[in-house]
Amino acid sequence: MPKPDYTSLDLPEPPGDRPYVLLNMVMSIDGKVVIEETEQGIGSAVDQRLMRELRVNADIILNGASTLRKSGSSPRLGGIQELEQIRAERGLTRFPVVATLSASGNLPLERIFFTAGDFQAVIYLSEVAPEVRRRAIEATGRSVVTVPRGGEVPSMLRHMRNELGAKVLLLEGGPTLNAQFFRENAVDEVFLTVGPVIVGGSDTITPVEGTPYLRATAPRLDLISAVPLEESGEVFLRYRVRH
């Protein structure tokens, strides 16, 4: 069976107060998202290609501050001209806007997230972040948007929808940020790659961290597609969250 094609998704219109939110993660067979503290080694080159195909649909890509510190964050499409052409034909910018959410403002200002000139980046910064960190981030020339403590995710989503005109947000983790979005009932679809590897470990993080749900409150999802790829041993899953 061929790999799925994520370049042209049939997505509903977004809600009035936020973008339509896609969550994309890769995990091991035993449900872990890092091995030696990085996701590298769980997914294949096919998974990387599909991640970039999902980006074709997005107006904004969001990573948590921890993911930015560990792995960096960029909305680029891996130099794949075909994908850039699809965005151009749809009247979209070459790359989506890339964003991060931070409470502390402790961000790696030397990363391409802050230094690159070929894409736009936005930092959503909690009102409790130290002023010295705020000034340092603003000095990079990137846009900084203040969000209220305790209401960071809803405020950020309203800004994306109302001020940036974003219809589709692609959430690329990490697990703590994923948990915040689920708690706000703000995830619409989940794209999950299961890689053929066992990681183990009782403390190794999973796609969604945070406080466990109860049976009565756990989010439920409907399967849209499940595509196995024999050559890589992966399974590519797509779910829609029940609201």
C-alpha cells in the first residue's frame, strides 16, 4: 500500500474564535515520543516527508518552548520544491508562520527560529515572563505577543484567528503543550505515526503528558485512516477528535 498523501486535506471550516487545529506526532510501538531525549530514530524519512506535507496545509506551525530549546523549530519544507509550489498555487506564503509559547521567556535566541530571514515567527509570551527576557526576545526583531497567565492557549488561539487570519494551525508538540490543547478542547485532528521500535522506561514521555484523565472525561477520537507501510514498518494514523 502506498504512503498517504497529506498535501491536500479535506478540512472543515475553523471555529470563529480559533484556527482548526491539527496535531502531529511520532511515537514508538510502546507509546514513547523520544529516544535518547529526541524523536530522531523513531520515525523514518517517510514520516519526515509526511510531516512536511502536513505543513503545506498550515497557516501557522506551533512548537512548545521545550521543543524549541531541544530540537529547534522551523516551518521550512525540507527544500522540497514540489511542496513549496503547492503552497504558491494556493496563494499561500512560501512557508507557514512559525510560533512558540513560553512562560519564562527562556528561549535559545541563537536558533534559526530567531535568526532566519525567510519566514515569519511569533513568540507568545506569558505576562509573568521577566522583563529582561522580554526585551532580549524583542531585540531579535521577532513579534512578541503577551498572553495572560492561566489563559495562554485560548488567548493565543484568538490572536492567531482574529489578528493573523489563520485558518489552520499545525501543532507539532511537545507533549506538555499537547496536553494544554486537549484540556482546552482545542485539538480537532491527530496525525500519529507509529514507528517499529520499542523505547521502554517508566518516565519516558508520551504524546500527551500532564494530569491523567478519568474514563468519563477522556477525549475520544474517530479513526479517519490507517495506512501501513511495509517498507518502513510504520503505520500512519489519522483521527478526528469528538467535540
